Amino acid sequence: MWSTRSSGLVVLQASLLILRYAATTSAIGVNYGTIANNLPKPAEVANFLKTKTTIDAIKLFDANPEILRAFANTNISVTVSVGNGDIPALVQLPAAKNWVAANIVPFYPSTKIIRVVVGNEIMQSANKDWIYNLVPAMKSINNALIEAGIKDIKISTPNTLGFLGVSEPPSAGKFREGYDKDIIAPMLEFLRETKSAFMINPYPYFNYADSISDYILFKPNKGVYDPNTRITYSNMFDAQMDSVYSAMRALGYSDVPIVVAETGWPSAGDPRESSATVDNAASFNWNLIQKVNSGKGTPLMPNKQFETYIFALFNENQKPGATSERNFGLFKPDFTPVYDAGVMLNGAGAKTQPQPQPTDKKFCVPRPNTNPQSLQGNLDWVCSQGIDCAPIQPGGSCFEPNTLWSHAQYAMNAYYALKGRRDDNDCDFKQTALLTTNNPSYGSCVYA
């Protein structure tokens, strides 16, 4: 065994000297909702996000001027929204120009506005006046921005997955007939022409069932098989993303990028909302953030890092509906984390360790946002210590996704496991690693 491992190691080390991965930046933002009477002032929020978290993007559900002023000169990216009811009027260019003059021009570029989203989940509204004026309004606002001399703010609109007529298996995804060619195709054409992104709101939470809880929460499970592609999906988020991608591909727009405008999990709910717990919320959001920042992508969109906005920044105590609607926040109004989702900065700028999940086994993983040089150094060092790195060589069970993050994570945990998991210092790696009880295994890639 030793001689075989050593000979394989020489090949791997040689390849590591040649192969260096591109830097990966955080792709995680938050939805900043304000349906509450106890939230901190926007200036306090801006300072908190900038100095205490790794969150570098927010998405608003309006164009609140106080928030836009507060985020000036923070370098935090901001997405603003047009109200659903404003859509029909904004089809007319004069109205669109007035909207841009009132809501964008006074704040840009001091506030890093990167996108205007027109409405929210319009396809699910059943309001035909909004639906059939949606794409014309998007074009009108884009033209108004250009006339104002602003050419780097993109236009899009968030969509629920209810616009899919077929969603299973993922490879067979198709948009609902009628809307596919009349609304979705023209929208995708506009997004392609303007180099903007198709925005979706995938929520595995709303499909929760005890029988598939591990599949939904990114925990080890037997997976769900797609017979068309012979791919076994290890989590519902990937399956939902690939269903949308397949629907886009069926219309000829697989090249348009996808942004996750909303996703999340509530930490509390009514008695009938048994899945709305702190443990489930922590598990889903922690694993989601790890996955997104890893750049693994999905089976049909490998090696991609999707810009993703967690819903939501705060618990909002005045939201109507079930208790869960008021408990999607990562933070309480006093900035106390509801749970650790891995977005807080520690004194040295590292994210904190997640809350333990109900398991005795610990795994060693990189701290989110560890720089590529440190990851590469950890990978090189571990594979020079007699650790079996064959699984992350080409053809190995953990080679895909072929990213630095994924390979370094496997190697760091393999070293920690070989040392017997007795000393936490074996998962230090110069303060670039942390211990988690969330098992990073996926598909046929099993972590020791």
C-alpha cells in the first residue's frame, strides 16, 4: 500500500507544481427586507456588514433612499427593486426616465448599484397586466439608464420555480407552455443582449418532507437518480438549479448566467411547520454557503460559482402570514446571529465555526474565503506527508469538481482523519481550517 501511494504521490505533486487555480471571491449576498418596526438604522447595518461579516452584496425590495445613502462608499454591491404595481407605467420611456432620475441618479456611483430588478415573482402573480408588461418595462428602464449615461447597471427580474411546467427529472426541465415562448424567451433574449443574468428563487424548504430531509439539507443520502443523464443528485438545490438550466437550454439560452435571487430557511415556525428549526436553518444555509463559495457548481453546470442572495438579513416582525415568514433572518435586530451560517468575521477576518449538528464525527474543512495561495499550500503539504491523495487525482472518486477548494478540503480532512481526530490542532493549517460536524461527502466521494 505504501509504495503504491508514494508512486501516485509523485505524479500528483508534479501536477500540483504546474496547476494553479484562479482566485475565488465570495458570491454570497443577503436580501435586506424592512417589514419590521425594530430594525437598526441603515447606517448601522452598512457598518455591520462591512466590518463584521463577509457579506459584500445586498438586494433590496425597493429603492429606499435612506438605505442607498447609508451604503455609499462601502463597496458593498446593491440591487434595487421596482415595485410590481409600477411595471405597467414604466413601459413608457418618460416614466422610466423619471424613475431612474429619482431612484438611481442621486446615489450612483457613490453607492455601488449593480442591478435593478423589475418586480418580484411576477410570473406567479396571475396579474396579466404585470406579466405581459414585464419585459417591455425591463427594456424601458434599461434604455432610461443608458440615456442617463449609466451603462454598467444590469436589469433582471426574480422568478419562482413555479414557472416550470416540468421540473423532474432535472434534465427534462421545461417552462410552462404559453409563458415559455411569449414571456420567458423574449426575457432571456433581452438578458443575453444586455449580458445580464436570469434570476431565480429556489427554495428547497418548501419541498421539505422527513423522508428526504437529508437530500434537502445537503447531508449524506442515497441521492435521486436522473435516468436521462445517469446523474445521481445528492441535494435538491442542485436538482432545482439544473431543472431551470434544462428549461433554458430547451429554448436555446443555456449561455445566459443564473443568479440565485432568494433562497433560505426559517429558524422558527408554527406547530405545523416542524421543519422550521434553528438546526435545519443552520444546516441548510451553512452547507449552501460552503457549496456556493466552493465553485463546484451543479452536475449540468460544473465549476461555476453562482451569485447567491440568502433570504434574509433580519427576522422581520411585521411580515404577515405564518410564523416562519417572520423568522428567515440570519440576524436578530440587535445584530445577534440567530445561528452561525458562516458569514461572521472573526478578529483575523476568518469566518466562525458552524454550530454543531447532531453527530459525534468531526470533519476538517477550509475556512470560507481562505485565499487560494493558502489552499494550494495546504494541498501540497498534505499530499507530501504520505496521505492518500489518489481520490482527487484524475479519475478518482473526489476529482470532480476539479477545483482547488474541493481538492484542498478533501486533503485537509484526510490528514485530520489519519491523525485520529484526537487533537484539534491537527485541523489548524495556520488558522485556515475549522472543524464542522457537517459531513462534506457527496455522491461517490466519501470523506473519512
